[in-house]
Amino acid sequence: MNVLLLGAGYWGQILSKNLVELYPDIDLQTWDPRWDDPLGRAEKLSRSSHVIVATPAMTHYDIVKECLKKGKHVFCEKPLVLRSAQAEELYALAESEYLKLHVDWVFCFNPIIQKLKKKIQKGELAPLRSAFMNRLNLGPVRYDVNARWDLLSHDVSILFYLLDDFHELRGEFFDWKLNRSDIKTPSDTSVGVVGIMDKDQRCMGYGSINTSWEFGEKVRDCWFQFGDEVVYWNDAKGMIRYNDKEEVHSDSPLHASIRYFFENSVHTVNAQKDLTLKITKFLENNVQSEELR
């Protein structure tokens, strides 16, 4: 398997490590736009069947499009793009060429979130009624997207994943920058209030999302309410508590996401299109809540 990893920054290095853990015999090449020759990318791309994109978000559209046009299956770090029209174009291109296009919504591959999804599908849990979600840490700082697209998008992806096709989200978001004199970095904090709506636009539930990369401690906890049952999830500890019982799950969501891309068919992988479009449309439609000044 010949794989080209585009981007060797913070997340690119994590992807590289996990790829080698999963596939020790992988033929893995890397290319980084910060120091490698563009001609070298074309040469490495020609020798690859699969491409992993871990470059800054604003480069994704052009890079993913180029890779698909050259007949490569693509695994892209989230967000795929910041505009749903571009996402639709890329998926249409992938489908026309019968190629995989996978976006790494990694928390949708978390074993606890997948367990909750299965319980909902089996009728063991009522539909999601409310959610209160915290995703806080000190760094890493992103320079290509703000906290909404970097952090809060994870929680939005979880909510859409847990909801069925008969419900959707509406919301308002407020983005804030701690050091507003720093013109190089985007907003480091994003707080959102969401409503869970049915197809008749009746509010069936609600939630709040609190995210920041300017908090002094890593906090990853969520409270979900399914009907009258409350489930607590602490992702930092891999722990879930419901019915007065605690369970710990240690399986790697990133491993699961990577294997999903490599080991499933084009049809199965590209079924993720609906989730990506929902997330992208939801986040782009809230541009009116720009940075507080």
C-alpha cells in the first residue's frame, strides 16, 4: 500500500505514528508545504494510491481536488473545507471517479459514542434530548481556523452522529479571542447554544457547547440526556457512566477512523458525505456570530 502523507505538523506526526502502528509494512511517504519542493509533491503523488491530507484547512480544497483528479483515495483531516458548496463539489468528484473521500471526524469513531449510537438504534436509549459539552485545553494553538472549526466542530459532529435523519440542529455561536491585540491567531474560544429540531422545526431538545484552547487544564466531559436517562462521558478518562455504573473504554478512535478509510469500500466510506455536509452547513450558517468586539 503506497500512501502519501501531506503535512508533517502536529497532527500529521500523530497520523504518521498511527499509520505505522496499524500497518507496519506501509510504504509511507511524506511531504510538507513548509519546506518541500512542490515538484516533489507531484512526483510522490504519482507513486501513491492513497493520500492523507493534514495541511492547513484553507489548503484542503485545492489539495483534495488535485488528488481526486489524479485518481487517489483521500483521507482528510477535519474540517474538509469551510464552505458546503466546496464540500459538495469534492464529494461529487470523488463519486464520479469512484474514489474514497474520508473526513476524520474522529470522535464519531470513539467507542463510547459508537456504543451510544447503537443503543439508540436498538431502542435501548430514547432519542437525544439535551447535551452539555465541554472541550477545553491549553493549546495547541491553530493559525488556520478558529476554535469553532477546530474544537467545537468535534462536538457538533457528535451531536449530528447521535441524531437520526428526522432531527436537525439549529444554533448560535459566539467566538472570542483572549488576546485581541494578536492579529496572527484566530478566535481561541467558541461557545454555542443549540436546539434539537424535528422536521417541522419544533424544538425537541437543546444543548450547550463550551470550547477553548486557552484553558489551563484538559477538560473533556459531556452530559447527554436520552429521554429521562442522563449519561455522563469523560473522554479524558475514556469513561462513561449511566444507570449508576461506570465503564472504561481504551480503543483508539483514530485507529478506527484510519481502518475505516483503508478497509471499507468506496460506497461505505463515502456514505459519510451526509454527516460532513450537515456539519459544514451548520457551522458556515452561523457566520453572523463573529468575534465579539
